[in-house]
Amino acid sequence: MSHRGKRLNPMLFSKKPRTDEFEAAALPHMNDIYRTAVRLLGAGSGADDVVQDVYLQAWKSFSQFELGTNCRAWLFKILFHTLHHYRRKWLNVRMVKDGEDILEQTAASGPPLPEQITDEEMLAALTEVPQDFRAVVLLIDVEEFSYKDAAGILNVPIGTVMSRLSRGRRLLREQLVDLAQSYGIGRIHQGGKSA
Amino acid sequence: MNRVQFGEGACEKTRKYLDSYISNELLIETNHEVLRHVERCSACAGELETRTQLRTRLKAAVNAQSVPPELQARIREKIRAGHSSSWSTAGWFAAGWPRWPVAMAASLVICAGVWLNYPPEKMPAITDRPGQSAYIQRVSATLAAVLKVGLGDHIHCSIFRKYPKDPPSVEKMEADLGVSYKGLLPVVRAAVPDGYRVIMAHHCSYAGRSFIHLTFEKNGELLSLVVGRRKEGESPAGLAPALETSGVPVYQSAADRYQVAGFEAGDFLAYVVSDLKRKANLQIASTLAPAVREFLLKVQA
């Protein structure tokens, strides 16, 4: 079969993104991507490899990316897709179901926050929060994504983001209290006053 | 976004909305309802403080995590080499598969997966004016009217217009701004954070109003300063200021992925609009506000 007479679409080449453009748009978000991966996988659980894979996949679809749109949210969407496959393949992950009454629970006061906790203790408590809740807490509270962006990144409805966030924050608070009690930290923070 | 009227059972309602309040996801009116209640109720104020503190301390703890210094270099290397990462392919290679067909198949699978799963955010085409108007209306629907003005022009002009690959010279931009406003460019350039480059400075119009519009870019992120003359009775003063530390009250709200900060300057309203994080946008607006206000008051005089 002869290919003579066929012409390659020049757009295929003219639209090819340049490496420097990709690096300028995507690499500034690498630290946020890495830290989120570590918090979801655990230190030493291959976060480096996941982040490299995220960037490789982003690079391969960068020709579709439009300057001025949300590169950060796009990278996080790729991160969570990658993590989903990675966890399914390599890790035993606890899955959770969202309770219908979660928003109602947020009307109640949570346990008081321990006053003396270190970063390490905070991260240890976060690790105990189930992954689906932890992911939303990280996206909203640490990365400051909007509910809508977080819903797009996780491919879930906004209502699910809201319920997981409320539940996740509450679980984190309970974990901190448990942790503080196990360490014998008695002082707690109650409404801005020490008990 | 949710709007509620508090009344009976205000504590319960307030606490139900505290999480969304902390995440800046409530309508301004509902925000005010929460604030009004918290000012009167020490128990809810304590609960708000605890939840806010939890968020702050979590963010600090996560961000204290160090990132391997060599990671960025490894990513650059892989991008330029076009190799796939070790964890996803090591098992196949170790199993004795011939490398090139496996690599090719893996690349095709990855490309197909990326195409299907990560379509970039769809924006109306540059020629699709009705689609652009619908998009602007949709994303600004939850904003206070006075802030919609700045967001609308930012999206209309900075997002839906294409720029030349190389921005015009500063002299050309100053000429486009004209005698009265060319001095605004150095004022703003001196106040925006390092790394931002000006890519557009001109007069434009949107929705029947004229604006001075400066657009800056850094690593693919766009930041606009939009200035327009206020209409009679138009003022953000009914909103709660997000920051007043510079001496100029700055009002800010989020709409979709955009942050819109506005402040008054005599007969003018000025807006800083971007898709940065809330605090970053607010900080830039607060830094810009005194100098921009002083300049505009001189123009007005």
C-alpha cells in the first residue's frame, strides 16, 4: 500500500508543546503534589515514583492544556487517578462509605483540640483518618481548592466533598485527642482557653 | 454555595455551616449570618476557633514535609527522555518481555488514558461569544454584583483573548494606556510579586463599560488588575472587608476557580483577579491597593 500523496497534518506538529512551557506551568506545583502523595501513601511508599509518573502523564497530554486554565487542579486530577490505580495494584486500602447523616453530625461540637501537639503528631493523626476523607481534607484544608475543584479532581459530587470534609475534620480531631491521651498530654484547648 | 437565614436554633445552624464558612464556600449573605451569630455566641466562637486552628496547624504540619531535592531534576530528566517511571513498568521488564513493544504499548495505553481521563477544562472557543458570555454568567453567579464587574472583564479579556507569543514592549503598552494612565504600569509593576511579567496593558470594554486592564503572567497563571469608573451607588462597602492592613479595605470573594478582590479609589473601583489561592490573591491586592488608589485619586483630581 502506497503512502504517496498522503500528507501529514501539520497541526500535529505545530501544536506539540515545548518542554520549557510545560516545566514552567507544571513544575511549580511539584511540592504540593509530592506532599499530598506522601500523606496519602505514607513516607517511603513510592510517592517519588507516583509524582514522576504524574508529571510524565501530564507532559504527554500537555498539548491539550490551555494557558490560563487551572494547571494545578489538572495535575491533582492526574495525581488522584494515578494513586487510584497504584493503590489498587499495590496497597491494601480501607475504603469507606459516606454516611447520610454526616452533615447533621457537624452541628455538634467536636472534642476539644489538644494544646501541645507537634507536626509529627498531627501527621500521625492524619494517617489514621481513612483515605477518602483524608484526601478531601488535604485538598480543601491544605491545598485550598474550592469544593467544586475538589469534586472535579476526585470525580465525586460536591455534596460528597462536603460530607467527607466534615467527617474528615472531625475524625482528625478525634484522632488528635486519642493521641494526646495516649501520650499523657492532659492539657486541651477549649474555645480559646486552656482547661 | 448555600444561603440560609438564621433564626430559631441559630447555634445548630451556625455549626452546620461552620465547615463551609472556614472553607470560604458560603454566599456573602450567609457568611454575614454566621459572623453575626459568632459575635454574639461565645460557644460557637470557641468552636469556630478550634476548627480554624485545626486547619491552620494541619496545613503547617503538611507543608513542613521536605521534598527530595533531586526529585525535580529527575522529573525534568524523564520528561526530556520521554521514559515512563520505574514502578509502573519495572515488573513487566523484569518478567522478560521484549522492551520496545511493551514500552510502545504502555505509551499508547497511557496516552489513551490521559486523553480519556484528563481532558483539560473545556472553555468556549475564541469565536464563541455567546458561549463566553454564558460561561462568565455561570461562574460569577454567586458573586456580589460589585465584584462581578472585575471578574467579567478579567475572563472576557485575559482568558478568552489570545496574546502574541511575545508581549508588546513596555513603551507600546504605555502608549496604549494613554497619557492619563500610562503611569499606572510602573506603579503596579513595582508592587506585584517577583516573577510576574506584564503581558498586556490596555483600555478595553466589557458589558458596556470601559476598563483599564493590566494582565500579568507567572508560570502559566494569570493575574489581572482591572480598573473602571464606578456607577452611581456602586460600592463594596456593604460587604465585610477581607483585609484592611494596608489602610485600604479590600473585599474578596471566590467564584468558581477565580479569586476576586476589589477596593475603592475615589470615583474608581479596582479589582485584582486571578486563579491563585485565596490568601495569595488577597495579599497581592492588599499590597497593590495603596499605590493604585493614590494613582487613581491623582487621575481623578
